[in-house]
Amino acid sequence: MILQKLLALSLIIGPVLCENLKSVAEWRDLEFQFPTQADRQNALIQGKYVPGNGVPIDVDIAYRSMGGSLIFVTIPRFTTGIPITLGTISGMATTNGPMITAYPDYRTQSSHGKDCDGITSVFRVSVDKCKRLWVLDTGKIGDSQLCQPQLLVFDLTTDRLIHRYRIPIDQFNSPNSLLVTSVVDVRNPPPGRCDQTMVYIADVTGFGIIVYDYKRHRSWRVQNKLAFPHPKYGTFSIKGDSFDLMDGVLGLAISPPVTRTARGGYGLFYPSYADDTQNTILPTTNRLLFFHALASATENAVPLSLLDNSTIWEDDPDAMPRSFREIGYRGTQSAAQATDSNGNLFFGLMNPIAIACWDTNTEYTKRNIKIVAQNDETLQFASGLKIVMNGRGEEELWVLTCRFQKTMTGTRNFKEINFRIQALQVSKLLGGTRCRGSDTTSFAFPEF
């Protein structure tokens, strides 16, 4: 009941244009709900729970027609002492913030890598159109690869595991790889069978993308230089705290269908190939995977029709290097991103501290990148960002911010709010269907 009131107060508001994101939940430090007090005590004694060690990274929500909607939160095991890596926000409040309950249950996560049939560590999740939760389990705690990375799929009507796929060993580079982001594309949603589903996975420190075909139950690895970090953008400066992190490909999103131009490219952002033989293999209408490295200031794209063709990549993950195109310059780093049904791409910015929006019907330039929310306190490091369809058929933007710079520099203050989830209907955020707001031409990346 408390959770439903929380959602209602946050999102059901009056018809005012261009509104600010609304607070859904916030924490000074994460609080976990254990099955019993004995479980909590044992976790403390065994070092499986160290208060202050957890940092939330991602959020998603499953709206249920009969109520009982679930807000998912991920807490990757960057280190030991994190008792729950995938949870839901409970209705039980504490002075630090709402408690987090393990999903689907505590036992599934309590082995901390000793049972590879459980869940080891999760960065991000995806709720799809078929009422399924896709969980990307890195299999890694700290720098230790304890289990193979795996994709787990849960039926959200029963909360039962319905599918598991372990990433083949030859498709990730242990101990360097870390699979942190997955974007799920259902080609035949209800009333279809939901079996034609593709998943695109970012390997942030192995600098590649893994493509998984759910129907064929197989995957393949794809590599390109644009998945690598850029040294200039490996320094992050956020609200007075600076740290270095050379992370590669992290942000993923899928474009709406785009038609080929007379010159052979797609839309106003994806140029044609200089080699006409490559132009001929692309269909008239295509969709593209947008992607960027965390330590970069550019957005990139590659056609899905190429990524989905396993025969191109199985013998050579570095095939067709010119198919990956840099489509524009953002001027600062960004983490998570997502597209809505109108073709707007939403993403967080590190400098300025904001949420930005780009209309994919335009060129990707700083003039066309619009600031739709800006707040130096509440939007520090947007690590989780989703577009969600609510029960009334409205799209909502959900954002999790974690002040990650405070964790990296050891300056977190538990008397302050460190982690936030905010949300709002997209139409109210934009005041319409297209990106609008001030552009980013006046912002410059700081020199160090």
C-alpha cells in the first residue's frame, strides 16, 4: 500500500507543461530487508553485509494490472559485503530510506558466487513488453570471476525463473570483461509469442558487444574501436569531486525504424558508406543500435540488420569495422540511455549535471541536444535510465542517480541523500512529443 501511494504521489499530477522529475525514493544509505533477524546477523558476522558498501546502479518497474507493481533496483557487488544485488523497493521505511527486498528471494543471492545457479552480481535489468524481467548477471564479485556471466529471465506474473543462458567462455575475456548493460528488443510482442527476441549486451571493460538470439538460443561477440574509452574523457569531474575511470561501451538504446536516404545512409545522422558494396547489403528500412563508451563524448550507431547476422561475426568479431559510425559529438560523458516511442533518445550528462534529450529525426549536434531536466543536487551521475509504459498507456522516464563520484573518491556523507529514483510521464517532461529545452552549445568539457 505504501508503495502504491508513493507511485501515485510521484506520477499522478496536474496537467502542467514541462514539469520537473518527481521523487519516487531516496536513500542516505541502502537498507536491506532480510528474511529473518538471524539471516541479517549471520550476514554481518560472515562479512556478507557491510553497511555502506552498496551503491545502486539501475532501476526498472513492472506495472501489474492487479496492483502490486514492482520497482527493481540493482546493487552490483563491486566489492564484498553486499547482501542483495537485485531487489525491489518494499513498503517498509527507515531513517535512511525504504528497505530493499531480494528478488526473487534471498536464498537465490545468498551464496555470493558459490552457487552459480543463483545470482552473483547484477548491474542492470530490463522489463520487456511480455511481462518478463531480464537479469544480466556478471558472475563477478570485485575482480573475481566466480561464475560464467548469464542472462536470467523471470516471468513477472509468477516471479519464477523461465529461462537461463550462460554466456560462452570464448565470448568474454576473463578477468577483463564485465557485462553491465543489456537492451532487450522483442520483435513479436503480445498478441505474438514473444519468442523473436534479441538482446544486446555491453562489455564495458572487454570493449565489445554480445548479441543474443533468444529463439535460436545462441550468442556471438562483436568488437569495434568505438567500444573503447577515449583518454581525454577518462577523467570525470562532478560537483567538485574528480576521478579517473577508463570504461568502454556502456550506454545502449535502439532507434525507431529509419528509412534509407538517397545517398545510402539512415536519417540525418547515419552517413552512407564510401564503399557502395557495403551500401547494397543494408535494407531500405532499418533500426540501429545507439551506443557509447562511458569515457567518451560521442554517440555511435550500427544497423541491427548487421548485428543480428551471426555469420558476419562468428569467425571474426572485428568484421565490418566501417559499419560502426560516430554520429555526433555530445561534449561530455554519459552513462545510461533509452529511446521512447516517438524516437527521442534520453540520456544523463555529467557536465552539466542534467538529463538530455535528442530527437532522432535531427542531426546529433549540441544544438539539437536539449536539456529536459537539470539539478546539480539530484541528478549527479544518472547510472540507470528507462522508458516505461504505465498502466494507462503513458510512457514514463525513470532515472536512478547514485553520486558515483562520491564512491570513487571516498567522500560519501551518510547524513546526505546519496541515491535517488525520480520519474515523470514523458509528455509532461517535454510538454509534448518532441525534445525541447535549452541546447548544450554553451557547455564546454572542463580541462584538467
